[in-house]
Amino acid sequence: MPRDVPATEEPTEDPPLCDHRLIIFRPSALATALEPHLRSRSAIQGDGFLAGLDLHPERGGIACRIDTSGTASEVWLDGVGLASALIAYCISAGIPLPSRAGKRIEVMDDRVLLEFRMSFPKPPPPRRRDASGAVVPQPIRRAPDRA
């Protein structure tokens, strides 16, 4: 079941310009993305490791199976927690993400979808470029001082 994650900007009904990104995490990518998150939360300690993932679309989450010196445990991730872990991974891996966008996460049988949606009620103007093709910095427009 898809879950919307709280966002700072929700899409409008029929905007003239939309940016829609979809990042698909298959099980091996999920393991790579989630292991550092689980270690940082002390769910995996010492020589422990992520032994497996069970995706539960009907519950909208993932059961992370952890093995520490032959002792098995399980950590549940869903909704905002799962989205936060995957977004943190994308940032650390250098995958560009919009900072102000509607976000949605969906757990499927064989993958997790992380979706970003931005709407622009007015399309931004193109950036000016010089003869070499470099973007020309635009002056910062400041509001007039009110005395």
C-alpha cells in the first residue's frame, strides 16, 4: 500500500510544469542502502550483519533480519522511517534529490519505490549563459528597506 510522506510542497491539480522522479530499490540495493542505517541505529552491532529482507506490501514495510554471532533478530521499517533511511542513502551516495517535493513510498513484492513530485505553478525562466555556455550569475534581488 503506498504511503505519502509529509512534504513541504504538494502538487497542484494541473500545473504547467511538473518534476516527477521515481527511484526503484530492488532487494540488493535495499540491503546496501539499509545496512548503514541499521548500524547507525545500533540495530546491527559489532560483527553482526543484515541477513535478509522480507518485503510486506500489505503492511507497507520491510522486516530486516539481522544476525549477530548466530543470534537472529528482526527490525521493522515502514513509512517515514523507511523513506528517511532511503533518502539518507541517496544523499550519501550522491544521487540528486529535490529538497522540497511531495514524497511517497511504496513497498511492492520485489522492490520499493521512492517517488518525488514537484509542481511549478509558473515555469521558472531559463538561466542566462555567456558565450562559453557557462551560467551567468543573476543579481540577488532584495526587498527594499522599510524605515
